[in-house]
Amino acid sequence: KVDYIIIGQGLAGSCLALCLLSKGKSIMVFDRPEQNRSSAIAAGLFNPITGKLMSKTWQADHLFPELDFFYRNAEQILDQRFYYPQSLYRPFLSVEEQNAWMGKSSEATWMPYIEKIYSQGVFTHQVNNPWGGIVLSQCGYVDVPKFMKSVSDYLAKRNSIVFEKFDEQLIHNPHEGIRYKD
């Protein structure tokens, strides 16, 4: 008998599995790695300020501290390195954008994401940035294939993953638990 069944061990399934296990829940993950899996090709990039208009990502103030906590903790549990926080330089596209960010830099809501603002070009041998740019914090990337492999191995050691299609017909009585093919 298990508390939760997770269908698919993509990014969401992997994160959910670790969270449930950390809360003492029993799980069974059903996965078919050879099937479609967008997580297998995910770049793993994260950045709280995105898009052409450089807007704050939805729920950034809540998500990014959790993201950092979750992946640092996952690295310890899985004894692997796959989380790489780092700063990101984004050139300003116009003097208007530069002025807007100079103003935003003094607002408390933006401060956690701004490491430094340059009002004139820097890194000029690498970047075309005549109006300068902004160095954003709380950015980086997750090595998604390594994370997912680490979670898969962790689940396998706990007999909490099966590599087959989930068949809901195999559940006969929710009080008896999961029955799956051996």
C-alpha cells in the first residue's frame, strides 16, 4: 500500500516525489522514460526577471526562495550537484529602459533581484550594450538530466519506481493498495 501514486517522473514528478518522501509519505512512481518527456530536453534555466519588458516572473517573491531551498536540499538528499545559482547580465535595449531600471532599483520589491546596474557599456568585447545593463541575482540553472537521473536512482533504491505504463485497472480496492505487474 502506498499513500500516493505519481504518473511520470519528469521535473514535476521528481520534485513531488522528493517532497512527499521528505514528509514521510510512501509513493510509487510509474514512468516510461522512452515516451514523450519535455523535461528530458528542458534547459533548466531560471530567472526572476524575464521577457522583452523585463517583468518580474509570476509569483517570483514566493517561488525563487523556495526554488533555492528545494534544490539545495535535494542536492544533499541525493548526494549530487545539479543546482547552479549564478548572476545574469542583461543589457539594456534603450536609454528609456536604463532610466526605468534606475528608478526601479530603489524600490524594495525589486531589490532582491538586482545585484548591480551599469549605466554605460561593460563587457564590450563580448556584448553590444551601449546603454549598460543590469546584473540580476537569483538566476541560474539546474542540470535537469542529472537531477532526474539522481531522483530515479534514489527512487529505485527505495523500490518506489516502476518503469511501465500505469494501468488504473490494476487498482482493485483503494484500501488494499496498488497492485502492479511484477
